[in-house]
Amino acid sequence: MDSDLIYNVLQAAVRTGTPLLLVALGETVCEKSGVLNLGQEGMLLVGAVAGFITTLLTGNLLLGFLCAILAGVLMSMLFAVLSLHLNANQYASGLALTIFGTGLSAFIGANYVGRPVTGLEPIVIPILSEIPLIGGALFRQDFVVYLSFAMTGLLFWFFKASRMGLIVKAVGESPDSANAIGLPVLRTRYLAVTFGGAMAGLAGGYLSLAYTPLWAENMSAGRGWIALALVVFASWRIERVMLGAYLFGLASILHLVAQGLGLAFSPSLLAMLPYIATIVVLVLLSSNPTRNRLYAPVSLGQPFYKSS
């Protein structure tokens, strides 16, 4: 395998892993606060269609991304009201959000299927882009990829060194104790869910405005579910989320690499790899529940009833 092919594979893996990284970062914050939102797939699709239609009608990519983020936030607020304010079951509410978002995005985007838009142009960072192999893969990307790098670093610092990060973790570990010492449990969880929705909407916008760029029904292809598994795979650690996203991104393009090398593998079988990897990861993790309990937020998925 020559250096040009390695460069192209790494660059494609980063691009493919970026929407997974964005969704997984948002869900990590959400779960760190004790809220499990299974509606990532629905929020991602609604963000994708909202961003695409906005860009197609206005010709403004930035406005399209902003509308994608707003759509994700609005969808997350629907979940937050149900699960946090009305104390509905978080698992059922998240699944309902995914079903609703999938249907809503298909309905809204029915007249826009296959209509292309001009996507993002790569931004080359001098000096860094000249590093052999990884320089071009990491530093000849579009601004959303760079934003994902920045968000990863910011969230790593947020949970390691900031007071607000400690509050989020405290709320996720024991909301009753956090409430007893005066921490705003519901406000913290609302903000965490909102951030998760914004990141899912941004990831959807990236799919329809940069990665493809066009709108197609169910174009997320299960990325929301993979991102959910990725959070568990990463043991709720930000740095591992980034690594896992790019590994899953690499698995997603192996069928294209095999075709380019002329290898006698079934493209359909290789295209299944990211989903097979997701199942394998979940099976391996479930075989060691002690490890999961060690890293998972204690109150994950549990409602909080504020005492009067």
C-alpha cells in the first residue's frame, strides 16, 4: 500500500468519523448528566434535512448549519420536556424521538431528494498539513472537522478541570445528593440534553452539506445508533470517543479500499463491518458488567423527582 493510498484512506476515515464524533460527544455530555437519549438518529436526520433545505433555498452554507443545529436543539427539547419535566421513561421517549424524527425528515425532505448543493471546501493549514501521512489527513479538512477537533479538546478540559464539568458529573452520579447541596439538577440536565441535540443537528448538517452533499431519506444509515454504542465503547471518556469515532469511520470505508485494491472481498460484506463492529463491541461490553458499572454514570437513565 503506497503513501498516497494511505493518505487517502486516513483522510476519508476522518471525514467519515466526524459525524460519529459530533453525535457521540453530545451524547457523552448528555449521559454524564444522567440522561440517556436514544433519539440521536432522529435528531441527526432532522438536522440534516433542515440544514440542506435552508442551504438549497438561500445558498448560504453557514445559515444551513445554524438551522441544522437549531433543528437538533428543538428536537432535544421535545425529549427533555417528556423525560425531565414530565418524567416519562427515557428509553421510550428516546425511541419515540428517533421514530418521529425519521418520519418527519422523510416528509419534509420528500421534494428535495437527490438535489445537490455546493459542499464545503477544505481548508489547508500551512506547515501542519505537510507532516507525512497524518498531516494531510488531519489538516486538509473542512471547518466542521476542525470544529470537531476543538470540541473534543474543549470537552476534555471541561470534564477534567472546570467547575461546571464537575457539576455535570455530580448530577449524573447522584442527583439527589447534588440537589441537597444546592446544585441545579434539572437545569444542568436540560443544558446537557440541549447540547446533545445541537451536536446531533450539526452532525446531520455535516452529512447533507459536506459529506455527501445532498439529501436522501434515512441518509444517516444508523450513525446515531453507532454513536450511542461508541459512547459505551469509549467508557464515557472524551479522548476515547475521538479514537473510537475514527476507528468506526475507517471500518465504514474498508469496502471502498478493498475495491480500490482489487481484493476479492464482497463489497456488501465489508460495508456491514461498522454495524458488525457495533454488535461485537456491545456483546464484549455486556460480558463484563462490572467494568460498565465502574465507568457509567450511576444515575444514567433514572428520573429525578425534585422534593418540595
